[in-house]
Amino acid sequence: MKKVFISVVAVTSVCLFFTIACSSDKPSKPEKATEVGGALFKQHCALCHPDGKNVIRKEKTLYRQDLEVNGIETPEDIIKVLRNPGPGMRKFDENTMSDEDAREIAVYVLDTFK
């Protein structure tokens, strides 16, 4: 009986240790696209980026593979482009679009066009 008790305590301790260790080092869950992000995308972006494509510069789609080629991997990267775009894209500065709305769009793009 003593061996069973020691085994149970040992297994429980190991499980508890790994649960605590993994949960504290676990990266935060990525943000998910919201309805707000989708609505803002439709309002501000969909005309030039229907279905994630690009009607002006065909090689610069919103699909992950093309974004990564252009050094865009995070919501912050997309927000930088919104704030200071290249030729052919309208500028969405802080007076035109809030930081919160820009983030909603960025998360929507990364979560939708994979």
C-alpha cells in the first residue's frame, strides 16, 4: 500500500510540475478575426483587395505567402503599411482610422487570407 501511495504522489507531482511549467511559458493565443474586423475590411479595403487579392498590384495580395515575401507577418506590420503605404494605396493615418480599427483589420487579414 505504501508503494502505491508513493507512486500516486510521484505521478501527481510530475503532472503538476509540467502543468505549471508549460502554462507559464506558453505563448499567448493568437488573436482571432472578429466581425468588426471583417466589417472594417469591407468598408475600407475590399474595393482594392477583393477576396484578399490586389486589383492594383497583383503580386501584393493579402495572402500569407505574399505578405511574408514582403516582410509582413504580424498585425503591427500590417498597421505600419496602413499608416505608411506604398504607391497605389490610400494612407490610413491616425486621423483617418483609429489604432483599434487598424488592429481589427490587421487581425482579420492575417486570420482570413491564409
